[in-house]
Amino acid sequence: MTRLKVQQVRSAIGRKKNQRETLRTLGLKRVGDVVVKEDRPEIRGMLATVPHLIAVEEVD
């Protein structure tokens, strides 16, 4: 299964509560943090909530 490398590139300060909680759920706490997640519909939905705060790339 494809994996996604997700990096937080912008701060969550001043963002809506659901966006801050989505970042936290993904495991991102601060700018520069990187997590690798399975490519699943639930994860894609979370990424769609905060596309302006993260960078995503596929990893094999």
C-alpha cells in the first residue's frame, strides 16, 4: 500500500479549532514535523482539511 509523507510547513496559530485538531490527530505538533501515514480515505480527508498548512508526497 502507498504511504504518504506529510510535513507541516505553516503554523496552526490563529487557525480554526478543527484545523488545529486535525494537525494534532495526524501527529503534527510544530512546523517542520514529518509523519508517514498509510494512504487511506480517512487520512486523505484529514489532509484535505489542512492543505494550506502541510506538504504531502508519496513514499514507497
